[in-house]
Amino acid sequence: MSRTIAKKKNSFGARVRRDFRKNWILYLMILPVVAYFIIFHYWPMYGIQLAFKDYEIKKGILGSAWVGLEHFQRFFSAYNFKNLILNTLGISLYTLLVGFPIPIIFALLLNYLRSRKLKKTVQMVSYAPHFISTVVICGMLTIFMNPDTGILNTLRGLIGLESVEFLAKPEWFKSIYVWSGVWQGMGWSSIIYISALAGVDYEMHEAAIMDGATKIQRMIHIDLPSIKPTIVMLLILQLGSMMNVGFEKVFLLQNSLNKSAASVISTYVYEVGLINNDYGYSTAVGLFNTIINVALLLGANLLCKKTSGESLF
């Protein structure tokens, strides 16, 4: 009898009730966050059923006819399926190869600046573009690359080169998207690396300096190994979102002339879902995109765990 009472007192439910009575203010503070995730992240998952149904607004989700994998087969056999996948992966891989290492390099270089005033100035200038909205960034790019009055073509004219309508050339789209993103996000993305570098034991640097190590050698053999867990964690997260090419920026820079290079899965979902009102099909395409991201996340986590010993889970 006493053992049964003891088990009840130490049960999970009893522990939660005791903890709630003791820290009810903390539970109350976290309630809005929990409510947010339930309402805007978990409850909308109910709509995943649309991917397997011939959705009709009048009949609703439950009343619509079940079609199984028909929408997925339709997407896989679509004439632009290959182009959408190649464009999405192309932009994502380009962003990863260029956009991922640059903030690390920038943080390492910034960490070795001796002038505190210069360091703060560089940080402020590099952080500022992050707070410019995507709409404004795209407007700036359109103005800068105008074939008649844009600053880029004006500079090209000064050195005797012909004007180029960059946003009308499909071959330029990926570079415009990626490098403008690097400029906008480099400083902001470097914050976490700068914070990690602040925790590196300076005694190791002092010992390396005494041994005659250069700054580059210190970066390679002290700084990078020290912040490796942070780098691996962010790399896994970025690999896990490779298929999520930013819709807003692509959509705003997209036009009829560069669409062959600017059509990605996110813009395609918008076109077939909101413009053509094909909700079931667009949900299936979005679900396919999510499944690929989850697979990439799990694969990247497993690969990093086996190769470097670091992982998210």
C-alpha cells in the first residue's frame, strides 16, 4: 500500500502538478508561445488532407472526394517539374556555397580588428541591410540594374562596355538573387559566430603567439575548431531548408523574360494554389517540398554526426 502511494506521488502527473503550483507564473508566461504554435503551426496541419483530395470549397475538406496520390503523380509528370527542381536546388546550392562561409570569414576577420571603434562601425554598417524590407531591396536592385539609368550600366558605359538588362537575362538571375542576399544578410548572420568566438580561451592564442603562429594559423587551428559545434548546427539547419527558396524575393524579381530561371517551387505553389484555385494540387506540391526538406535535415544531421561527431539530435 505504501509503495502504491509513493508511486502515485512520484508519477509524472503528480510532479507536473507540484511544479505547476510552484512555478505557475512561468507557465502563464509561456502560454502565449504555446498557443501561437498550436494555432499557427499545428492546427493548420489538418489541411494536409487537401494533398490527397479533390478539394471543393462547397463540400469542405471532409466532404471532398479522396484521390490518393493523384496530385503527386500529376506534379511528377508536369512539363515544368524538372525545371522547378533544378531552379530550386540551383539557387539553394549557390546560396549554401557562397552565403554560408562568408559570414564565418567575416566574423573571423572582424574578431581580429584591434580598433574597437572601427569594429563597432563595421558591425553597424554590415548589420543595417538586414533591416531593409525585401520589397525595398528588390526595388533597389531594379533601379541599380536599369539598362538606361542604373548605376551598374552607367559604370559599364564609362569603361566602354555595352548596357545589359540584367533582370531580363535568365543566366544572371541566380547570381543577382544570391549575392544581393549575401550583402543583405552577411553581417546579421555573423552575429552568432562573433558570439561564439568571444568564448574562445585567449590563453590558447597567447600560447600560439609565443610559438610564432600567424593570424591565419590561429584562425585555422584555434578559432575554427572552437566554433565547430556552432558551424555544424547552422549548416544542418541550412541544409534542412534547402528547398525553401524565399518566395517574396523570387516573386518580386521574376518577370516574363527571366522566368525560365526564376520559377521555383514556392512561386509555383502560389500560381497553382492562389491564382488557379487548385488547392489540392498546390498542397501536394508544398507537402512534397516539406518531405524533401525533412529528409535533407535528417540526412545532414546523420552525416555530420558520423563525420564530425556534432549533430542537432
